[in-house]
Amino acid sequence: MKKLTVLLLMAMFIYACSSNNSEQKSERSFPEETAAASSDAGTDASSYDPNRGEGKFTTVDLGDKLDVAMAEAGKTIVDLKCASCHKMTDEKLVGPGWKGVSERRKPEWIMNFITNPDAMLDKDPELQAQLELCLVRMPNQNLSDDDARKILEFMRQNDGVK
């Protein structure tokens, strides 16, 4: 009876694991299908804009001064989703440090990368070079546009914008 119970439990475990794998495979293939679909639509690496990045943001109005409330909300999001891989200095952790990023990159590029890292990692030569140094792709955190804007404002605050 014990052997039958153990055998049944092992079979259920194997079945549960194999069901999970098929779901993960379909999730992993989704970005590739999306990339293929966008390639079919004429959006290939040769049309990539290194100043804007790949995504829906074409212009981002920052204003002259820092929005402190937005930056504080951005810090909360960063602490939850970003700080385990990124330091606020120029020191590399898992990913590159954030010091000076809002000075080196246009706001549209940052917003597009935060919300669309897979497509940008596939097309941006500088990101691909960074990937060779870091060895880990930035995961898509599925951030809303509003959350991405708050993170951008926090990056600006980190870079000394008042």
C-alpha cells in the first residue's frame, strides 16, 4: 500500500511539474512571437532609434523642476522592484549602477527601456554590450506607464535635479 501511495504521489508531482513547464514555455515564447510580429510589421533593428529606444514613448515632458512627490513614489517602486539589481551609484551590482543615467539618456529612452526591456535588449547595441558585462537580462517588471514615470523622476532626483 505504501509503494502504491508513493508511486501515486510521484506521478502527481511529475504531472504537476510538466504542466507548469508547458505554461512557462508558452510565456517564454510570447516575447519571441511579439518580436517576430513587430519584425513582420517593418520594425527591425535597422529602424531602431538609439536616442528614443523601442516603445510607445516618443516624447516625455519632464518640466524644469523635480516633482518631489513623484520622486518619492518612484523610490518606493525602486526599493521594491529595482534595488535588488541596481545601486544608485555608478557601481555595478547585478545590473549597472544608476548614477548619471538621466543625464546620459533621454527620458523617452529610459521610459521605453523600463516598460519594454525585451525589445530594447534585442535591438540596442549599447544594451547588448552591457548585457555581455552583466550577463543577466533585465526582466520585464510589467510596470505601468505611471510607475515608469515615477521611477524616471526618482532617477532624476538621484542625479541631483532639484
